[in-house]
Amino acid sequence: LMESAASVGRVLLYCGGPCVAGPGQVVAPERSQFMRSHIELSQGRNIPFLRKATQYYEALAKRMVTAGVVCDFFAASLDQLGYLEMKSLVEHTGGLTVQTDNFECEYLKRSLRKLFDPTNRGPSSDPVMHGYVDFGYNATLEVQTSGEFKVCGIVGPCMSLAKKNRCVADTEVGQGGTYMWSLGGVDPSTTLAIYLEVVNQANAPVPQNQFPCLQIMMSYRHPNGEQRLRVTTVRREWTADPESPQVPLGFDQEIAAMLIARMAVLRAETEDAYDILKWVDRQLIRLSSKFGKYTPNQPDTFHLQANFAIYPQLMFHLRRSPFLQVFNNSPDETAYHRTLLMRENANNSLVMIQPTLIKYTFQGSEPTLLDAKSIQPDAVLLLDSFFEVVVFHGETIKLWCDEGYQNQPEHQNFRDLLSLPVTEAQEILKERFPSARYIECVQGDSQSRVVMCKVNPSITHRTHTPGQGNLVITDDVSFQVFMNCLMKFATGES
């Protein structure tokens, strides 16, 4: 119907269970049949319906891209419902996805309200957007480069249009082999990772007075019917000396972490999880060995400049994130997390990789380390992992609440201590799109696992000292052990 209408639009897919019939079937209708698991996927088993259903939904996504239709996926189920097979509908058309346990969930309702209410999407720099939902439709992206480098591809919510010219590299990354892509629907948070390949090698360096250029042209249809084109041209400085101090000064560790994360997630679709972790480690070791300051074979002398300092920490949390670690997650949950990482901007992606943690005490509030030592019985923590916003009460705080101190007039400070993180959490939820799941928990209860699985396990059953923080029961190494190993490999110590 929408193909015949010759007009852009959105399809909102509300899914409460898996497809059990037709070409998009993902599981047999008998309840005795279970959906695929990560173990089956990793072992390469011949899973019924997986390949056929994936191909069907990919073909359907191509038709939607051609017709200028965006597909949004809203799922409510306690079990898997086939998002792994259906994700191309969202990723290729630039759609949005929200997954929850039931359709009555509050954060699903918040996401729907923000989707259709332009006043909930934040202030727009474009006055013409007043009264319109902040979306663009039927968007395309074109990349042109000067002769010094070529385009390998894009990792993000897009589809290759298979158009080649001199700017296209032989090496393909993600949606490669083209200089033009279809993005489908776009919004202010849609972010693409463009990967480039340097053509000039060391034996033919670019002259010092020559500046390589990159031009990005994005075309989209405004909700009011206008067709718009935005052109961005970037000129970059170049140095022929690989040892020049300008090289490390141009390094953006946060963007680099996001680019490596997208590459790792892309490779995780087809490669073994262990190999991906090793690849991430090798990239980190190579970078640290080249740009770190150290005496060979002396790990204690190793240190990194300020603009490299937090990069190892981001890689440490990436290795432990649900994007690469599939334990205790279903294939649908993993695919959902990876879809959001592939489309969100740098700030949101960094929060997904390394959640933010704020500590509230009677002395005030301050950002604190994402570490088990930050969990104290007389403090309240606010954790933001993008997918969840958690208010975490220490054991002593819980006891004071049970005694009813917050209801006594003389304990106004305690009431403020309890209310401030809740207010901050509501502000985060108000701005977040898609909205996050809100959790209030107490140290030691079942919901506290959301916090415990994110923090650096600096205190375990092997290193526990009473009074230092909260014990984390895990076999994962701490960040300090991770850094000690990195310093040994980077300095060349055998």
C-alpha cells in the first residue's frame, strides 16, 4: 500500500511474540520448540528458520528503503520474539526500537510520547521545525574525498546504494564498496561511522603544504515536504613525519573508542567472541606501544598522555559490556543492544560502554569511579547505562528509611539526600530517547545486580578487605590487573 502511494512514511510494528507462520517464521508453533540461543549460534548449528527468515526480512527492508518507508519496532515480551532476524527492518530504514516486558511499561509509553510529540524532543536549532516531529525521511549520504584517501565504508543505520567512483577503496568496512548510502529516516541522534583508507604511503608522503579534504553531502525530506541538502567540507592538516608531535595531539580518545566499538560489534556478527576480544586487545596494545612513554622492558615506567589516558579504561569496559559479552543475554537482547550502539551519538555511545556513576552523601554529590569501592553503605548512587537509570541505596540508607527518618521534620537533610538522585534520574529520563528503564534498588537485593555487573571488580572474594567497599562475586579481572598486563605487553616485557 505504501509503495503504491509514492510517499514517505513510517510503519510502527508492535510485536508481542514471535512469528510462527509464513515466510517470516522464526520458530515452530509448538510450545515444545525453543528459539535459538547463543550457544547454538556460536557452534554453527543448522538452526531452523534462521537463514530463511533473515533473508526475507532483509529483502523486505530493501523494499522499504526504495519506497522511503521507516520501520519502528516496539516489542513487549518476556521471551524472544525474533528481533535477531528482523533487525534489518530497523537498521536499514533508520527506524527506532524499544523492547520491554509488556505494553503497559512506563518507559515504552515515554518513548512513544517523545516519538510523536515535538515538544518532548528538546529545542531545535531550526525554527521551521516548530510544530513538526524532528525527523527527516528518505535520507541519502554521499562522501567525496581528495586523492590522498578513499572511503572503505560506513558502520551504522544505512544501506549501500552500490555506486562506485575513484573515492571508493578496495577494502570494505561495513556497508562498503560505494560512495553513496540510503539512511531512510534520520533524527538528531542518528550517527554514522565513516571509515577511510590512506592511499599515500610512507614512500610517497603528502607534501606539507597540501591539505586533504573530505566532503559529506546529506539529502533528506523535511516533514513539511521540502527536500533539503546539507554539505559539510572538512580540510585536515597532514604531516609526513610519523613521529611528529602533531600526530598524538590529533587523537580523540572518545571518538576512537566509539569507532573501535562499532568495528568490534560488526565483527562479532560473524566471528567468535574470543577472537573479537583478542582483536580489541591487539588494537589497544599497538596504540599503547606506539604512543606511550616508557623504557623498554620496564612496565613501571609506562604512562600515556592526557588525550590517551582514559582510552584503556574505555576498552576495559567495552570488553565487559553486553555488546561483546553474551552471557546471560538472549540473541534478541544482544541484537537490541548492538542496534542502539550503532545509531547513537558519541556521548550516548560512551555512556553505553562505560556508564556514569554519581555518589550522593550528606557532604554533597560528585561523579565517582565506576568501581566496587564507590559502593558505600551510607551513600546513594545514581547509575546511568543508557539502557537503565538506577538509584542505588546503601545498606545504612535502607535501615534509616525503614526507621522512617525521612518522615521526621528534624531530618530534612536525609529527605534531600533521598530526593536529589531521584530528581536527577527523572531529568535524564525526560531527555533520553528512546527512554530508559528506571530502577530503584537497595544494596544486596536482586535488582542491585544491574549495578554490580557494571562496576570494576576491584574487590572480589580473592581481594576483599572489610570496610573498603562492596564485594563483587566474579572471576573477571579488575582494571588494575588489566592495566598491569597492558603495560607489560606495550613495553615489550616477556
